[in-house]
Amino acid sequence: MKIGVIGTGNVGGTLGKRLADLGNQVFFGFRNPNTPAAQTLMDAGGPSAVATTPKGAAEAGDVVILATPWDATQAAIESAGGLAGKIVVDTTNPLLPGLTGLSIGTNTSAGEQVAEWARGARVVKAFNTVGYGIMADPAFPQGKPSMFYCGDDAQAKGIVAGLVAGLGFDPLDAGPLTQCRVLEAFAMLWISLAVKYGYTPDFAFQMIRRNAQ
Amino acid sequence: MKIGVIGTGNVGGTLGKRLADLGNQVFFGFRNPNTPAAQTLMDAGGPSAVATTPKGAAEAGDVVILATPWDATQAAIESAGGLAGKIVVDTTNPLLPGLTGLSIGTNTSAGEQVAEWARGARVVKAFNTVGYGIMADPAFPQGKPSMFYCGDDAQAKGIVAGLVAGLGFDPLDAGPLTQCRVLEAFAMLWISLAVKYGYTPDFAFQMIRRNAQ
């Protein structure tokens, strides 16, 4: 397959190199092909890698991988000529500076609203990311499902983590209460898959780790 | 531990019953304790279960589990007396009717914006939910990491799913392009854990299933 890569940093570079290794012809769309980073990537890509411009990558690719920093994405699409008719693999995330959240699409959460309504309470988000069937019986052959929780009070989080562990989950601290924004969306992923998009509710997610963390 | 449950449906009922089984004293806050459902739950909870009002559950619990439908949450907190000083486990999700998304906190996504900018392109969201280190080498002792993708064009999604599988991930269809809202937040979960909240980037998520799906 012919694959164009727009955005040749860590993500675009890694995907392009691996797809070239698998035998695809990969067109790297460099804004400047004469940088050391571009040369390193071309060397790594081997004979299946082609150096071109973003517009060249967009034209050549049956599939175009978009791997730009969010703030550069609109300009990159324009410089590629628009991408009409292309299959575009969008790998972008609209990250806020400091990784405090997403710059578009989210601005609050149920958990934060609950904390405002329940003034003075120490609110911990938990037990929102799987269905009650999993909470009734979290035993999987593959091991314990992960259960994230978040909140702003360390003591309250410790107590809730104990409840989570006691119920048979692997409790994982996801950070402050603003993380409700991601945990509620994570819940939406579970719910939408279980109910709408062809999976049944008898699944969960497990954080898998390696290299002895 | 003394645990109050506000919202005694599937989630609150399941958690309350299991926490009672584990030896906690569980105060179920029924709006009406005389319904068949309330009686069934009290029978299931055994001698560690106490039937009371939402206000009674809030007062008695060292920890209060809030498991109301989102639209009933504010009123439930008010009827419980406010919850100040309590450890509150918020299990709510602000689901839209038809499970099309969340009613607060999200309203668009980078992927939808990309599709608008790249007019006429067939945009598939993928490769946004783990770091490039995992994309460089997705081999885990526990098996293949999950890689979600979403989009509105079935053929384009099939092609991208092939790329995802070829790179060593378990490709999972998360639905239409609006699911970018949840996949980008899911990415934010990975990123924030990897970079800010005490995990290192050498992890991924795996969908675990049971009962032969």
C-alpha cells in the first residue's frame, strides 16, 4: 500500500518506519527534507521510504497518516492541499499546555459538578467506568480489571482505593478531580461499546505493563 | 466501615450488596423503602444492610456512594442534606439520551474538526491512544494491546483496521467519528498517567472479555 505521512515527529516517524518495514511504500511529507531528523528517518525507512513534501505525501498516499501537533494541524491540511477523497488516519489529540486536558471538546465533568453541588464533600470519582455486571463479578481469566479513581483529597482517595481493591479490581489513581473529564469519557467508551457498537457488556479494560514498573 | 448508598438502582444496589457481603454496614437510602425492589435489595444485603432515607444514608455513611441517574443527581444531593464533610464516591455519568455522548463536558473533538478542515476526506481516528514507544513495539507478555479506531466510512475503517492489525495491535471498532470525543479523552487518560500521574509510558490497555464473545 502507498502511505503518506504528514507530521514526521515521534508518532508519524514511528508509524511510517514500521509500515515501511512491513513492505508498504511510505511517503514522508517533510516541510524541510534537509534536516538531520529527516535524514535519520529516511535512513531508518530504508528503500520503501520516499522523501517528499506534505502535498506530495497527500497526493501519493492511498492512506494519509496525519500526525501533527494539534496547533499545526489546520495549516498542515491546507499545505497538503485539503485531503479531499483521501483516507486520513487522524492521530492527533488537542492537548492543552501542561497536559491539563483537551483544548477542545471538554470543559467540565459530572464529578466536578457534583463537587460543586455537594459543597464541602470530599468527592472521589470511581465505579463509573464499567457496568454493574462487572461490578457484581469482576473475576476475569485474564486477571483483575483496572478501576480508575480520581479526586483532590488524598485521604479520601486512599479509602476509596481500599474499597475498589476489596471488590476485586486493580485500583489505579488517575489524578485530581478534573480527571473526571477523561474518566467519564472513558466510561462513555465502555458504555457505547457495550450497548451500541456491537460488543456485549461482559468485558473490561486492563492496564498492561512491562519492564517491571 | 459504614457506607451510605444514594441511588439504589443497578450500580448502587450491586455495590451496596457486595460491600455488605464484605462485612461493611451499608445504609441504603431509599426514597421509598416499601417497593418490591427495595425489599429485594434489603433481603440480598443481609444483616449488614440497613434501610433508610437518602438523608439517613448520607448521615450514617463514613463513605457515601452516589449512584443516581445524572438527571436526578442534583436533587438527590439536596435531599441528602448537601454531603458537606463526607467522602463521596461519585459513580455518575452524564449520559445523553440514546447514549450518543455526554451531556456536559464534551461537545466536539479534534477528529471532527479535522474532518471539517479536510473536506471530502474519509477520516478515521486511530493511533492516538498510546505513545509512540508503544507503537514502535506493541509486544506485551499479556498479549496484544487494544487499538481503537472510529470513523464514518466503513471501507476506510476496514483499511485502517488492517494497518492496525499489521502493526501488532488488536483493532477494535469504536463506532462513528463522533466517538473521537471519547477516544481523545481516552488518549488523555493514557498521556496524563504516563507523563503526570506517576506511571511511566510503558503500558497500554487491553480489552479483556469472557463468556466467549
